Amino acid sequence: MELFRHFAEWIGSTALNEWLGENAWIIPISQSIHIVCLAVVFGSATVISLQLLGIGRAGRSTSQTANTLVPWMYRALFLLLVTGTLQTIAEPVRQLVTPEFIWKLVLIIGVLAMTIIFSRSVRRSPAAWDSPATRPGAAKSFAVISLLMWTTIVVLGRLIGYTWAFYA
Amino acid sequence: MNLHAFLKALEATPLAAAVRGATPGWDWLFPIVETVHVIALALVFSSIVMLDLRLVGIASRESGVSRLSRELLPVTWTAFVVAAISGTILFISKATGYYADIRFKMKFVLMFLAGVNMLVFHKGIFQRVADWDISIPPPATARFAGAASLLLWTGIVFLGRYIGFYA
């Protein structure tokens, strides 16, 4: 963690950090965009998972749902990355010294990899995914595990705001 | 008992004190309730956005409006109840402070408007949904209701985040 602390202190000494401190209105806006985008990602992941578990279809096949929602998840994740980076630069110590932050990043990378693999498989063989009989055996595991991972990511993200004071 | 005295009485309850972190050993309660609130609002907001984007006519075009709303609204309402309960618990912890905050008042004005918008939509054009269930573009009043709801709920989430910043 010492390395992260030095890194955080270095970010804290940059001009960008100072500029964000002087323009205090930017971070609340960034956090608001962050929460709207997290809603888009979390809601989309919930709909995809529930459909894979057989709950709710809205007259659409699995491939239609995935092909509609996954691009929105990528767009929202891009904005989450931009706003999250901005918030980390503004308050580096708050973010970088907490184990919650590191775990959150690890889980994001993991669930993103799973989502990319899922989405590519659906695009390659939509027909196989659209029928529960021919769907890959891991479909339900993916649904449950990815939803649990996203939930944990949201919980960790919210907790960073509280626990950093203990570690700093 | 006037309103201020009532809010003071709410703040004085053991639950409010525990959520406020004023009870030793209970300082984890506010983060937990707030996290529940965030997850619930994520589901409220995203399910509303999915229906709104369909009403505007730019997403889920292959799904009928009536079927989509039938499948999404139970999620919206369940999550809304969870958000309302967790939000009330957060509110009583600093009732007078939140009540005095202009952002808090604005958030509830926007929620009221979102409710009126929803009611007008349901009592109006949605009564004849069978005529336009799969029409693209949807009727102008439906598109207006969807666009208004998108703007109002985005504003509600922003104001909610701002309350946490300044209250």
C-alpha cells in the first residue's frame, strides 16, 4: 500500500489536482454523472441476468436483449471511467489508499471480461443463446455471478467514501 | 405540534441517532442504508429509462410498449418502495437539516412532477395503447411523456447526489 500512497501523494501535487480543487463545482457534477451511469450499467446487467434466469422477456430473445443493452453498458462504463478518473485525481488519497478501491477495480476488470466474452459469444451464435436448451451451460452461472459482482462493485464504491478516513 | 417540532422529534428517535452515527458502535449504519438506497435508485432509474427510451422511440423498438411496461413496472415499484424506505431512514437522521436544504425541496418537487407526468400518461394516451403498441414513432404525447420523465428523473438523481454533498 506504501506504493499507492506515494502515487496518491504525487497526484495530489499535480496542477490538474489543484485545478479541480479551485473549481469545486466539477466533482459534484462528475459524481452525479457517475451515479446515473452506474444505474445504466447495473440496470442493464440486471435485465440481462434475469432473462438468462428465465425471468421477464418483453417479447425479445436473449440475443436481442444483449445486443441492445451491452453497447449501452460499454458507453456508460466509458463515462464511469472518465468521471471516476477525474474524482481520483481530485481526491487521490481518498481513493487510492483504500483496499475497497483496489478490490473494486479488480472486480470491474473481471466482470467486464466476462461481459465481453458473453457478448461476443451471443453475437457469434445468437440462435444457440436464444433457446434455453442449446444455451451454454455456464449461462446461469454467468447471470448469478456477474450480478453479484456488480452489486459488490456498487457497495465497495459507496463504502470508499466512508472507509478512506481510517486508512489515510 | 408544528412541523419543526415534528422533525426535531424524528431526529430524537433512537433509530435516527443510530443512523446519524451518534450511537457508539452503530456508525456503519448510515453507509449501509445509503448503499441500499443507491442500489434501489439504480434499479428505479434504469427501469424508468428503458421504458422512457421506448416511449421516445429510440430503443427497444421491437418490444410492444404494453408488454415492456408490464415487465418493467414491477421492478420499478419494488425498487421504489426500497428507495423510499431507505430514503426515509436517511432523512430522519438529520430531518431538520435536510428539510432546510433547497436541493432536498427541489428533488421532491421534481418527483411530484414526475408523478403527475406518469399519471397524465396513464390516464391519457396509455388508455389507448392497443392502437400504438408497436408504432414507430410512438404518438407525440407518448414521446413527450418519455422525454419529460427522462429529464425529471435525471434531475432527481443529480439533486440526490448534491444533497449528500452539502447537507
